[in-house]
Amino acid sequence: MMVGESSAQGLVKTTRYGCSKSKIFPEESFQSWGNYGRALRNTKSRLTERLLTRSSDESELHEMRARSKNEMTKSLNWFDIIWFGVGSVLGAGVFVLTGQAARDYAGPAVIISYLISGLSALLSVLCYTEFSVELPVAGGSFAYLRVELGDFIAFLAAGNILFEYIVSGASVSRSWTSYFATLCNHKPEDFRIHAPFLAHGFNELDPIAVILSTAICVGACLSIKGSSKFNSFVTIVQIFVMIFILIVGLTKSDTSNFQPLAPFGMDGVLRASAMLFFAYVGFDGVSTLGEEIKNPGRDIPIGLIGSMIIVITAYCLLGATLCLMQPYSQIDVDAPFTIAFEAVGMDWAKFVVAFGALKGMTTVVLSNIIAQARYFTHIARTHMAPPFLAVINEKTKTPVNATVIMTIANCIVAFFTSLDILANLLSISTLFLFSLVSIALIVRRYYVSGETTSSDRNILIGFLTVIILSSIGLALVWVHSKNFVGYIVLVALWFIATLGLKLTLKEAKKPKLWGVPWMPWLPSASVAINVFIMGSIDGPSFIRFSIWTAGLLVYYVFVGLHASYDAARETREMFDAEQVEAATNY
């Protein structure tokens, strides 16, 4: 149900957002144990309704935004967005995971791994760009999925969005500690506290990562424009450091280090690609800045696509430089570039590299905290999370509550969890989310409720099912059998289904300002590549991902479903009352 901005303002007045009343969930279902019991008894009917509920562009742009009481300041332009895009991505992949990906999985072919994951990310960037131009809201992909795939799918994505950003922020914060140690002429692990009584992978405690996240949280709460200026300055310095690495590092290059190119075969290259997808995670956070961008139709495409091209190029060049400086088997996992310069006798250079790495990872953590807070803000606007987290601070015009809560979560994970566990978990959540956004874009173009016929809707569902299943099949064949005939059959099925979409269905909705070219081929390819890369991730990471998703479902059934149901019902009642009042006045 689409509700005007005026009614949404009324909703804010009636839903008691303030934390001062100590009511994390102010909805009717949680006002007493009796109410909650009745809500649980109606779980089946409520779940049926919410499964089929889709939001609208107008609702996300007006009603949801009004629930935050105050508006965010529109102070960002395309220049800010490019540097937010570069700053949120560049630094994490190169300085965190290149070493492990090259040494343990891909060897010098880590360049190919970066290209594969970069191509997949670029396809996702195009899908995000169309959505973010049409729906410039803080919810980013959560809002896009609410509009096209419904509340339930959006909630599952929301949980993985937050998980993605918590893990990303934690892993980069921990790597910041490693590079800070090398800058202080210590070993990368020296500043962590070993706790032998904890399980392996969770027993290297990192207080410096906690201090870093807390300091950045304070800056992110104070001002988005101030954060943007800091990010732009630091990122530009980071670009110069990377140019230094390229020029000086290549003076110590040895082409024999490129032999063999792929010591672990194509399987290793793809496993590295799945891990390195982490390197491109930050770009989706740029879409959460939509409410703070002056001209989304112009600034978002320039910022997102421009920053991604810069990042892909930089990653491939820097990965090649690292492997030319050292044999892949000797690359250090924790601080690959600083140790590489040390190994070739350039001790002085490692301090420059470590300093640059710290700057790069600082902007990644900053962008991460800013993005996850805005995601959480919009999720709270729908009442799937406590609504006090949706409030925009009146003085700073930033989501202070959400920023603080998400930073606390970052700090807890960063304090305990090792980098390798974090990286694979992050890749699954990210690939899952990007696949959903690509599917949602196909739905947006080919299905409009009330206009698309039932026959065309069923054709769309059929072709999408074939695209998804053939993509999953390709991943399974790669992992288990590598059967050439299987590849041919499954690629043919994917091709026929995508072609079928193109030839049999007319686009029901054209983008108003900017659209993905070559529909539906690019989003369909994005689904296939994302799912295929996902198949190269290790089994234990899928188990952890499944446990997390199961936890999300439990939360949704017992809390999120009833909170969002009550909020939607209150909105409908207010809308109906306004309609009656308008008819009476008329």
C-alpha cells in the first residue's frame, strides 16, 4: 500500500520511536505477553501475508524515509562518490587477502582471479546502479529487494547485508593491526594477545582493531560531509602509495617468479576468486548514500562505475607486482607487500607501504561503518529491527544509534575472529546478495503488478527458475565432476532461458534515468557467475552460513514478522482513515 508523506509523518508521531521509554519494539504485538501469544498463534496467516507483500518505489522514497524523523543532508556529489567507491574497496583486497590467495590457491594467476571476481562485481555494479538511481534511499539493496521480491526475501538479504558488513569491517580492522605492527618494526601478529583457552581461529585477541573501529565510529556520527572530505584526502594519498608500489616494486621484479603461472590449477584460481570477491565488497555501500547525494541520476553512475574500473585495474597491477617480486610460495599471508619489500632488500620501502596500507584500510573501515549504519537505519524503518535505530540525529543529520550499535558488533567480531574464517564467510553472503539483486532487476524490468498478465508472469518465473538452476548446476559440476558434457548442457540451458526472456517477454518497466544495457543478458550473467564462484567456497563456510541463515529465520518468525506486520497494518489503517476524511471533506 502506497502512503503519502503526510501520513508517514503521522505514523512517526504514533509509533513511539524514542529509546527513552525503553521499548525496543513499540508495536502492539509486544505490549504484553497476552498480545505476543496472540501474535504467535497468528504466525501462519501473518507469514502468508508478508511473503506476498511487495513495497513500492513511492513507499521507500517517502513513507520509509519519513519514519526517521529528520532528513539526512544532501551534501555529496559525483567526486565524493568516486572516492567513497575507491576508498571503500581499494586497500581491503590488495592489502588483506592477496597474500593468502596467491600463496595458497592461485599463485601468480591471482591476476586472473582478480579479473574473474572483478567481472562479476562489475556486472553487479551495473545492476546496483540502475536501482540506486531509481531508488536513492539509505536501504540500498534491502530496499530494492523489498520492492521487487517482497518483504521475506528482503529480510533474509538484510541479515546477510549486515553480516557482510560486520565481517568486512572486522577483517579489515584486524589486518590494520598487522600492518601497524610492521610499521612499528614488529611481526604482523605481535600486537595480538594469544588466548590458549579459546578455540583455534578465535584465540588471537585484537584490542587495536577495537580502538580503530571506535575512533572511526565517532567521526562517522559527527558529519557525513566531514567523513567524505577525510575519505577523499586519504584515498588520494593511497593512490600515490600504490603508484609507488608499482614503480619501485617492478624494479625488483623477476619474471621467473611467474613460473608456474597456476600451480594449483584452475580449481585454485576459482577458489582464490571466491575469496577475493571480498576485495570488491565495499561498492554496494555507496548505494546507501542515495539520500545524501545531490543529483543521484548523474552522480551515482559516474561514482559507482568509475570507481569500480579504477579498482579492478589497480588490483590486477598490484597482484602482478607482488608475484613478480617474490615466488608465490614465499609470500606472507598477513602483510604481503611489506614483507615482499623486506625480502628484496628494501627495508625502507616497507614502511612506506605499511603507512599506505593503513591509510587504505582506514577508509575501508570508515566506508564500511557508514554503509552498514545506513542499511540498518532503513531496515529499522520497516520495523524488522528495533525502530529507534531508524532515527536520524537532529543535530548531526546522521544515524547515530545505528552507527554505534553496528560498531559494537564489528568490535566484538574483530576482537576474536581470525582473517581466514572471516574471508570465506564474507564471500558467501556477498555473492548471495549480489545474485538476489540481479534477479530483482530482471523482475523489475519484466514484471509490474497489476499490468503484467498472469501468463507473462508465469513465463518469467519459469525462465528465472531455469537460469538459477542451471547456474547452480554449473557450480556443482565444477566442484564434483568437471564433466565437459555437463558444462555444455547447463550453459545451453542458461543461454536458452535468457534468450527466451529476451524474445518472449516485453519489458514492462523502462528505467527513467539510467538503465543496464543488454537486458536481460548482463543480470543473467551476473547470477550465473556469482553462483558459480560461490561453488568454489569451502564446505565449513557454507555450514556457518546456513547456521546464520537459520538464526535469521528464527528471529523473523518470533520477532521481525510481527513487528513489521503491526507497522504495515498501522500504516494501512492510517491511509484508510485519510481516505475517509478526504471523501468527507470533498
